[in-house]
Amino acid sequence: MGVVIVQYDVFLINLDPAIGHEIKKTRPCLIISPNEMNESIPTIIIAPMTTKSHPNPTRVPIIFEKKEGWIVLDQIRTVDRKRLIKQICKITRKEIEAVKNVLQEMLVD
């Protein structure tokens, strides 16, 4: 069956090829899609993470592997699970709440 993909886990994911301003390279990405989706279809919704950014309402600050970075929620995309390389970690409850708040502000309210 393979790796269990859980919402709010961080995986190393190959995002290439990318076009234009899309975030590229192999990098940590946050799983956004709900577990029901992760269990039933071959694609997952992710948000890339980066250390090269700046404060922005659509980017959640995070300390990851002892570096300051951002979860880039304005670059959410759907990828095939074949792009996943390995599971890295989970984010904290506080970071999950910040992600949910930004997603709600962006997509619901």
C-alpha cells in the first residue's frame, strides 16, 4: 500500500518541472488534503515550504529544521503521490491552527 499520508505532515516532494513563478525543486511541503482524500485518490493537495520569502498574509511562519521559513499557502497545488520522496515530520498544533486560519481567510470568508 505504501506510505500513509496524513494531513499536516511534512514530506519532501519533487515539484519539478515548474513554470514561471511556481515554487520549484525538491523541498519540504505540507500536506493540506484531508485524510479521507489521501486514502482514496492518487493525488494530494500540498503547500510548499521555503526559507526564502518575506512576511505575507498568505504565508505562515514556521521554524523547520532549526531554520526560519514559511508555509506558502498562496502556492497550494495538487500533485501525484509519486512525487513524494519521504516523510519528514509533523507541524505543531499552533502551526496547524495558523494554517487553518489563513486557508479560511483565503478560501472561505
